[in-house]
Amino acid sequence: MAKDNYLKNYRKILFDFRDSYKLKISDIEFLFFVYDIKSFTANDVVKNYKSSNSFITRNLPELLNKGYIKIYLERDHNRARKYMISQQGKLLVTRFYRLLKESNYAF
């Protein structure tokens, strides 16, 4: 078996995280997307992340309430609210990556 197949156990770990953290799969994948972005607006998500409008109206506020993202800059005049991934969100993604890498050597 190839030693560099980190995605071999992606689905297993993804579903484990979904159940353990009470998140939707789309929420976890969104955290992957914003992991290395300093800040983003809802409009940035619409333009750059393939998601439905309901993701912006339902999932984004839910991730904010659960503490996985936070407000980086509040809305002001013509400027949209900016968000960023929180420390809690970064730790979740880092743990996911670590488990992917470790699970590759479990076989």
C-alpha cells in the first residue's frame, strides 16, 4: 500500500468528526476552506466557495454561535462584516489533518 495516501480514511474521519463535534459535513469542509484565510465576508464565500445561499443564512451563523468562526471586523457604513476562523476552528482542522496523516500509517 502506498504510504502517501492520506485521503484513504478521509470519509471515516469526516463522519467521526461530524458525530463528535455535532457539525454538518459542509461545516467541516467550510472550515478547511477558510483555515488559511485571514478574513472573509459572506460575499467572499458566495464568490469563492461553492455553496448555496442557505449556507450563508444558516450555517455561517451556526458556526459563529458554536465558536468555530468569529467576527473579525463588524459591519460599518458600506463595509460588510468580516469573519475569521477562530482558534477552536483552527484546532479542529489541525486535528483532522493530524488524524488523516496518522491513519495512513495504521495499516
